[in-house]
Amino acid sequence: MKKRAVVLLSGGLDSATCMAMAKDQNREVYALTVLYGQRHAAELEAARNLACLFQANEHRLVSVELGQFGGSALTEDLPVPKDGKPSEGRIPITYVPARNTVFLSLALAWAEVLNADEIWIGVNAVDYSGYPDCRPEFLEAFQKLATLATRTGVEENRTPQLIAPLLHWSKARIIQEGTRLGVPYERTSTCYDPDPSGRACGQCDACLLRRQGFEGAGIPDPTLYSGGAPDSS
């Protein structure tokens, strides 16, 4: 019998790879995309395409307007940093307060209703921008919370297992695995500040990490950049 999994699907490179891995491991996939007030619609379109491509059993779109609280360049009209190198040693303005806590809580609620075995999330603690909710400690704490906060956890001592297969992988390794599994990276959206046609800016943290990942993997970057391919050195 197939294990049933709720997969958080943003439409980005990591979540697309995560979904491909879940399908490759013969999971019955239920994709969840959260509309949290992000400024750009490119991610949503990518998520829809990916859910269809990987034949998710169901794809739910849930709106939670985190943008009403502000505090992030991804939800407010604030400039996205483009200083030519990924953020180091500080939490950048592109961090959305409590985003993964909210996302995982929604996934947990749906997983409990579905009686799902697992929740998959594509967080990464190696090539990332310093977000506190992408760390192993955060995921371990949420797993404990899930046990205490659900009916199945209390009555049956059973709760969905949190699966983060990319947590300790480099971006290059993620891309290599996704390429092996047939992920169409040209149809994913990573950029924090794409132009109106959806082309990536090539200068934000997300674009730089993505570009470096493709270079490290030895695989051509299929991303369309508004000003041509950036220099990731």
C-alpha cells in the first residue's frame, strides 16, 4: 500500500525536486501551495504546472495573507537586496516571518484530515539565505509539536512524519538529483524579484544560489534572466 504524503509545493527549484522524489519513492502525493501575499504570481503558475506534470492526486491552494503583517521584501513594497552575493551572517529582508511554521501547520492540518503518513518540505540548510525556519532544529521542534497538537498524536501515538530530504544537500546535488528524476527546471520559479513577464532578475540571493547550483552540478542553467545570465562568481 502506498504511503500518503502532503508535499508543500511553492513552484521553486527545491520544492519541485522534493515532489519528484516523493513520486519516485512511490508516494501518493497531495500537493499544497500557500498564497501568503507574495508580490509575484510566477511561483503560483509554476506550482500549478508542476502539480499537473507530476500527477498529484490533488493540488490545494490555500490563502493566508501574511503580507498583512509586513516585515518582508517578498510581501511588502521593499527593495530586494541585489548586492551581487548571497547573504552571509544575517537574516535578510527576504525572510517572511514565521512562513514555514505557518506552511507546516497548514500541511499538518490537511495531513491529519487525509490520514497521511508524511509531510514533505523542500527546506535546505546548506545553500540557503540564513532563514531560521530552514534549520534542522526547527524541523525537529515542529515534529515534536505535531505529536502534541494532533488527535492522532494524542489518541494513537501516531503523527505524520516530517520529511525534508534536501536538508543537508548542496544546491548542486539537489539539481543533479532533480535532473535525474526529470524535473523541468525551466518551469520552476526561484527569483525574489522577477520582471512582469516572469524572467528572473539574476541578482537576488535566490538567483545567485540557483546559478551557482547549476554551475556546481555541471548542468546548463535553463533559467530566463531579464539581463542575461548573471555572473555568480
